[in-house]
Amino acid sequence: MFIRVDAPARHAHAQQLLWYAAPLAALLYPLPLMGFHALITSPPASGGYVHTFAAGLLLLLAFLVPVLALVLAMHLSMIENPSPAQRHARRIALLAVAAPPMFVFGGAVFFMLGIAPLLAWVFPALWIALAITIAFSDKAPSTQVVTPHPASLRIAHGVLALLVLLVFLAAHIANHFFGLIGVTAYTTVMKLLRHIYRTPVVEPLLLAGFFSLIISGFYMAWKFTAQSTDRFRTFQMASGIYLMFFLISHIDAVLILARRFLGIDSDWAFATGAPAGLIHDAFNIYLVPYYWFAVFFVLSHLASGARAVMLAHGSQKSHADGVHIFGMALSALAATLILLGMTGLRIYWI
Ligand code: HEM
């Protein structure tokens, strides 16, 4: 007996499978990095090139997880009048973009609680649980009412982001470029900047600014994911969600893990996981995609903001899109240079 499945039904089925692809990719995120660590800490049996190539491929695979989740979120976000399950799947795909900071945050918290090995179970369990909630979403009645959020919130979010950029972020990111010159150059600039951002007035204001950005950004993303959005808006939301988790994880690492729990300075050695470094340590390797996407997303999130402002002021869509794409390319370059500096590349002026 043959069961005939017609083409539209097959298509609908394939589309449904896509709902689960992002949580599945996030669930698997630690595996290529574990493989990378196993490879680079074992001597090559024969051809060293094959060994290095395989390690490089595994690292690339880990980088592809947030990219795949982003592409899926873009696809799911373009569905008009989404069902509850489709809406839920697009939100979980956006969440999966943030798999690197979620894992690092979990690692730091579990380490402080003395239960670090549990992360290997809790992290996949979280994604399995999220995937199951997608499966059951269409069984619940749709309760989402799409109400636009006030334009003043978008403006306030943008102005606050600009303020944080001017007071701290531009200098903080620029500081990381000094790693390419050397540790002394990085440390000199960091100590100089601390006179500003570590003062009793600026530091609490800065942290309040970041938390306000997180809360307002989350609220807007929640509203936007209820309706269909274009790829650029989805990128803006995905980068924002990544930054949300990155900031929570990063502030926890600097203020709680380093300063309070370990009682060490959050200096170059802390950031680069010395003495093992970022590449040769089983946990530090997770910091490579984590930092790369942080720099990439924070800069390209600003490019998304610039595009929105250009469109609101009557710029041609092609110009605004061009600025966004150019901003993304520059962000990728900046992230790569910073990571190369953190992993040992040095520029010498002769
Ligand atoms: C390669 C990427 C990054 C690295 C390696 C890094 C590293 C660090 C380090 C070492 C500190 C401690 C500084 C000190 O003790 O003076 C710090 C502080 C901080 N970073 Fe980053 N950072 C990165 C990217 C970012 C990004 C993209 C953001 C924002 C989205 C950010 C936000 C912050 C904040 C809010 C603090 C706390 C400042 C304070 O009050 O002391 N960082 N970061």
C-alpha cells in the first residue's frame, strides 16, 4: 500500500521541520568546540596540515551556529499572520543566535556554584525543552494581540545607545584594538579609561544605561516578533538579543566573577584567559565566538540603528540598506582584528 503525500503537504511538513532547526543547532553548539579542543591538544598522528584543517573546520562550524539561527529567524520572521507555533519558533530562533553568550554565562554561573560539569546536561536540556514548547504552541489558543510600541521608546532606545557609545563603548572597543600593538599598550589605555568609567558616578550610570537598553530592546523585540518583519529588522533584533545575553554574561564576568568571586583584576590576562590563552583551554575556546560576535553585533546593531534613522528621514531604501551592509562588513573586520590581537597577532611599526 502506498501513502501519497501531495506537494503542498510535503512543503508544509518541511516548513514545520525548520521550526526545530535553530534549537537543534544551539543544542549542538558546544560539540564542535569540544572537538576543536580535543584536536589541538592531541598531537597529530601524521599530517599536521590535516589536523589543523580539521580543527579550523570545527571552529568554523561553531561560528555557523548563530549564523544558521539568524538565517532561520529571518525566514520565519517573514511569514505573514504567523500561527502561535510559527511566532514561537521565530522567537526561539532569535534566542538561538545568542547560544554563545548563553553558554558562557551558564559556564561562569555554574563554575561559581561549584557545579560546572552540570552545564553539559542543562544546556542541551534547555534547548530540548524550548523545542518541545514549539510543538505544543499551536495547541494553545492564540493570545498575542499586536499593538505597536510607542515611537518615543524607539527614539529613547536610540538616544541612550548613542550616549553609551560616546561615553564608553567607542573607547572600550578602541581599547581592544591596542591589543594588536601589545599588552602594555592595551593596559596603558585601559588604566587611562578607568579614570572615566570606573568613577563612582559614571560606573552606576553606565550599568543603568546598559540595563535600560536591555529592557527596552527586549520589549521592542517581543512586539516586533509578533508580526512579520523584513530581514534587516530581524538582524537588528537578533543582534540586540545577542547583546542582551552578552551584556548580562560580560557584566557578570567582570563585576562578579573577576572582581568579587576570584578577587582578580579584570585586565588583559583575565580577558584573554591567561596563562592558557583563548585557543588552548577547554573553556576559553568558547570565548572566541562569544567575543567575535559581541564586537560584530554591537557595531552592526548600531548600523541597523543608522539604517532605521535614514529611512525615517526619507533616505532611499537602497542607500539605507547599503549603509547597513557596509556597517556589517566593517564590524566583521573590527571583530576579526580584535580577536587576532587577543590570540597573539602583533603589529610592529618599523
Ligand atoms: C572582544 C570583546 C570584548 C572584550 C574582550 C571585553 C573585555 C572587557 C574587560 C576586560 C572589561 C574590564 C575592564 C576593566 O576592568 O577596566 C570589560 C568591561 C566591560 N565591558 Fe567589555 N569587552 C568586550 C566587548 C564589550 C562589548 C561589545 C560591550 C557592550 C556591548 C562591553 C561592555 C562592557 C561593560 C559594560 C563593562 C563594565 C565596565 C565597568 O563598569 O567596569 N564589552 N570588558
